[in-house]
Amino acid sequence: MANTAGQATALSVLSPIHPERLESLEATLAALPLGERSPLARVATTHFARWVVIGQLVYEGGGQKPDTLGSPYLLFTSNFDGPLDEYLEDLSQLSFREAHAIWSHCIGFPKGKAPRQLIDYLMSHRVDTTMFYSAYPRTTVAQIRESLALRRRFGEFVTRSQALDPSALMRAFRSAFGGSPS
Amino acid sequence: MAANGSNVTVDGATTTRRRPRTANGRSVRDANGSAAPSGVIQSAGQDLLPVLNAARGNVDGRATAITVLTPMRWWGPPLLRMLFGLTSLTGLGLGTLRRLSFIHYARWTIIDRLPPKGSPAPRERLNHSYLFFESNFNGTWDQYIDAFAAVVPSRMRVIWGSSFGFPGPLPTGPFKEYIRRNEFVANHYYTAYPEATTTMVLSSLELEARLREFIDRSARMNAGEFKRAYDRLLTSVQRCL
């Protein structure tokens, strides 16, 4: 098992979908806003996440015995900062409406509307990751965004400060990025 | 499953991507002509459906998602658990992955059994274990597969060698068809920094560290010293900008 890499955690949840509710689930997922308006964006520790409907398993032949699913499955994966319990707590609080609307299409999903029930359901359908890789395992989403913003700001500063004399350059730099002697 | 039948445009390049298709009750045949039961996705040679609506599929900004599920022979799971366990413990092989500098996050998961359906429905039994592979990367699907096949072909043979139907990473034509057959399209995909490539993230982190060090170091410099140190800083971080 390797559900973590540095401070990052991998979560995979595989849950059976009521076959007769498949179309409704696909419509629900298709209606989710994208980008920063995605319900997944509300959990600010999420690097990458996805929902994928697994309609059927592939038959490759060559000695493989076919596996035919009795129902489609919903796969949810997330790559996020920090421990799993904190992430699920955040997901169940901050994106409860959408999460409930999605997983309520799944077999065995509790009828109640308590965030705790959602967490318990996701935990009981979790699949352990065998190998998890991150290019920057020690870096959080917040640090990456801050770092990207600083890179942008510094790039702009370099462009606009090219003609400055040493004194003006030093003043402009310290004004933009700090570092004045205290 | 998302809508079928449109092209994906990433970084200005338009590629048509394909996804597995259910047989919908028809009896289908595999590449060797063996009949597969109805409800099973057909293997090679079938009329694969083109994919996909970029906005609702595997693409968010510069990031692309890959989700692949392949059936494994019996000896695959113990072999891969040993290999991945060794990699996790020692870090051996991670350097090779880092050479594929466009991967943000990736995972391999061996699925031996499906999660419960809840009483009274029985848990579904599988004849085989499945290897689930997920990647979050920047660039196009074709670039990704080409680079994977070119940079780490031997490692790919080890990882997917136990999967039924795996043709080997090279040549890439059959391998791409294999991935397409076994790939699923995301119904919703989110990334926190869609504007950034992996290299941009790593460059930003390096730049930030150097800049913070420079800010501390230059705090008591006079203008002339500052200018010289600043010029040296620019030279050293040029590739990060």
C-alpha cells in the first residue's frame, strides 16, 4: 500500500451504480461547473481529482476469462494535501450537496443526509493505492499557487526594471518583494 | 462516461481520442476470434468510438487525465506489489519517472476485488485482478504515450507485461490502440492550477527559494553591490522564468 507520497495523499473510491440511475448520474456529473467553480475546488487542498464512470470491463482475449460487471461503477480519485480524514471531512462539509447528489446514485448509499454517513460510505468503498507518485510530494496546493504567483510577479518586475539605474532598481525591488534592512 | 464523438484540442493540436465501447448485449469476438459474452467490451478490431468533449472530458487547462484499467494474469499482482513496494521503500525508479517531466501526479492500483454492494446484494466477483493506472500530466495524449514508450520502455514492459493484450510499448501504434481500448474518459476532471505545467510548478518552487534567499542576503547591500548580486541572480534563475 502506498496511499501517501510526502505530505500528499491518494484516494480512490469505487462504488456500484444503480444501473437504472446511470443516465441520471451522468447528467449530474455533466452539469457540474468546471474549473474554479467545480465543487472539488471548494476543498482547497485538492491538486487533481476526477469522477469516472466505469461502464464495463475490457475483454482482451488471449486466455482472459471475461469479467462482466453486474452494474456500472463510479470511480472517484483525488490527489490532495494532508491526511485522508481531514480531506473527507472537508469534502463532506464544503461540497456536501454535490457529493450527496452524485453518490446517492450508488448502491448501498445511506438514505440519511448526514455528512458523517457520506464519509463512512466513501471509507467503506475505498481502494488502496499500490504505488503513488508526485513530482512535488512535499508541496501543497497553497504553496504552489503562491509560488506561481511570485514567479509571474518577478517575471513582470524583470521586464519593467531593465532600464533602471542601481539605486532605482534596489528601491523598486525592495518595494515589490521586501528585504529592506530592518 | 461523457459524450462521444468530438475532438480534443490541447496546446493547439487537435487529436481524436477513442474510448472502449460496451457491446450492449451483442456477442462480440476478441482478436483471436473467441466469442466473448454479451455485456463485455470488445477487444481489438472493433469500431471504436471517437472521444471527446474536451471541456467535460480528460482536459482541464494544460492538464490531461488518463484513466486506464487492464485485466491482469495471475502472476501480475504479486510481481507488481513486490516491485512497487521496493520502489516506495527505496525510491528506486522514481528518478526515471521524474525524467518524464510532464507528470504531476500518477498512481497504480491493483484491484483484486470490488467494494461491497451492501446487504443483501453480494459483492461482485472478478475472474482477474485489474491494474488501474491514473495520470495527471501536461501536453497531449499522443505526446504522453510517445514519451512514456521512448523513455521507460523496459519499465512499462514490467508494469503492464502481465496485463492481457499488452502489445509492448514499441512500436507505439499498437500500444496506443491498446491504451485507447482500455481507457475511460473522466466525467468530471478538476485541477487546482490548470495554467501550470509540471515544469512551471517545479521552476516556480526553485525560483521562490532562490528569490527568498536573495532577499535575505541583499538586505544590507548598497546599490552597487545589489545590482551585481541581482544580475547574478537573474543569470542563475533564467531557466525558471
